[in-house]
Amino acid sequence: MLGNAHTLNLSNTKVTDVSMLGNVYELNLSYTLVEDVSTLGNVHTLDLYNTNVSDVSMLGNVHELNILYTKVTDISMLGNVYKLDTFIKL
């Protein structure tokens, strides 16, 4: 089962549904077709670089988050994120 993997790199794939990957420790979704990451709130390290993700409000428990080149405009719910990579003006 991929949902129990420790580290999973799906970058540069055509994956769209990540609803079963909420228990992965480190997940790379850069350059994918993913838009909905609402089920990934327990992932420790999440890379969403260059995706169509726009809502990260459910990712407040993620430790490291990369949202460079995404459609995210509101990061107010990410108060517990330890490391955040973004171009959003704070």
C-alpha cells in the first residue's frame, strides 16, 4: 500500500488523487496535476512545487511545506508549519 510508505516521490507524474496518502511521512507532489490536498494534514514534509493547489488550510500540522509556484494565496491557517517555502507576500 502506497499510503503507508515513509517517503514517496510522485513528482512529474499525472497523479491527481492523493486522498489515500495521508499517512506518508515525506511526499513529493511537485509538477503533478494534484489540486486537492485536504487529506494530507498528517504528512510531515510535503512538496507542492508547481502544482494547481490553491487551498492549504487543512495542512496546519505539516512540518515542512513547499508551495512555490502554486495558486495558494492564503497561508493564515499554517501557523504550525516549521519550514514554509513560498512567494506569497506576508
